[in-house]
Amino acid sequence: MQIVVIANRSGGVSKTTTAHNLSAALAIAGKKTLAVDLDPQCDLTRFSGVVPEEQEQNAITVVLDKEPLGPAVVEIGKNLSLLPCHPDFVSADTELQTKTGGELYVKKALKAATDYDFVILDSPPSLGKVTVAAMVAAHHVLIPMPTQYKPLEGAVRTLNTVELVKEDLNPDLNVLGIVATMFVRGRSLDKEVLRHVETAEGFEGLLFDTVIRQNTDLAQAPSYGKSIFEHAPRSNGAQDYVALTKEIVRRMKNGR
Ligand SMILES: Nc1ncnc2c1ncn2[C@@H]1O[C@H](COP(=O)(O)OP(=O)(O)OP(=O)(O)O)[C@@H](O)[C@H]1O
Ligand SMILES: [Mg+2]
């Protein structure tokens, strides 16, 4: 079982889109996958066609109240399940702050997830206690980053937090890589940022070969509660996420 947290301190960088479609691609490839929504915005829950307010058991009951994982999990497709979030999870950062060992709560909540091949954690656009607790629970961090300057800065700060978590709490945490998202070919800034990530100190070997292009189908699919593979299987978005998923699995096998 491999746990991957999708993180970037910057907002709107394609974290949830990546969590959603990576989970769907793994499930289609026959891997039993659990997608976990740890963001009180509940986007991953809604993207999956689940109404957050209707789920009595959710990230609050499982992570904060330490109730069992199983009954809170919703089957959303073949090989694919979801631990939904709830808007009241907005208190989680402060609650975990006040609890002794709060950074261990996600890890404890996922102890029962052993029969999944992959667990994909979507995190909020902050580096608060919830994101730290997700990094403590995870084997790998995946950083989505649109090819723009602000998300690049968010990626740097996220990598710094990973280093702190590795020092104190989870020495085996692996940075799987940075995936460029919302890429527009022919826009000069996009190329500049890509080149920077390829060559800058601290980023060596991190950038995935696969680039996720800007694609309207990727933005539309969630409004139908569908993954890109159900909504537009032949789209650029579907092709890019299949390629990324293959590259991720390859990196994991090669120990990156
Ligand atoms: N490759 C893409 N092409 C076009 N639109 C995209 C792409 N990736 C994401 N989007 C759209 O951009 C918006 C932000 O994406 P998403 O919600 O995945 O980001 P996020 O990092 O999870 O945001 P937040 O920080 O608020 O959680 C969404 O409306 C989404 O549909
Ligand atoms: Mg999100």
C-alpha cells in the first residue's frame, strides 16, 4: 500500500483535479484506490459526485474523532472509494494543534486502509496542521504546479515543509516530484518556469516528463461528478493524466 499526498501551499494549482484523476486512473488500471478529502472546501468530495453535507461519517469523524474508517468510506466506482470531507473540518487545523500528537491523527486514521493499493490524499492550500499530518501519514508527496511564478513559490515553501516533516516526524517521506499543470504551449512564461524548475538548485530530478496541459474538459468534468476518463476519455486531459499515472508508478518502482 502506497500513500501519496498531493500538496502545494498555493491555491488553485490543480491539487484536487490531480487527486481526482490520478485516483481514477489508478482504479482503471486495476489498483484498489482510496481517495481521501482533507480539505474543508470539500472539492474532491463534490468532484466525485458526493454531497459533503449529506455524509454523516467523514474526515471529521474518522480523523478528529478517531471513529472507524470503513463505515465512512463511499464506493464511487470500480476499485475506487472516497473518504468524504465536511465543511466543519475547517476547525481541524486548530483542533490538531491543541491535541497531543495531533500530527499523527491522519496516520492513525489510515491504519485500517491496508487493503488498498493506493491511498491518495488531497490537502488544503495551506501548510497548517492538516497538511503536516497528511505528510506524516504519507510515503510520497506529489506537488502540482501551474507554470506560473506564484505557484512556483508555493512549491518551494511546500518542499521546505517536507524537509521539516522529514527531520522531525517522517524521515522516510519521499518527494515523488513536481508536475507542471495548466500548461499552455506557446506562452513564454510557461516555458520559462518549466526551464527554471528543470535547472534550479533544489529541484534536481523532480520535474515529471509529463506535463498536464490546460484543458477545458478537465475543468468541466467535476460539474458532472465525473473523472476525465468518464467525461472525455479522448481529451488531452485524459491522455495527460494516464501518462502521469504511468510515470508516477514507474518512479515508485524505481525508488524515487
Ligand atoms: N489542466 C487544467 N486545465 C483547465 N482547468 C483546470 C486544470 N486543472 C485544474 N483546472 C481548474 O482550475 C481550478 C482549480 O483547480 P483545482 O480545484 O484542482 O485546484 P486546487 O489546487 O485543488 O485548488 P485549492 O487550492 O482551492 O484546493 C478548477 O476550476 C479546475 O477545474
Ligand atoms: Mg483543492
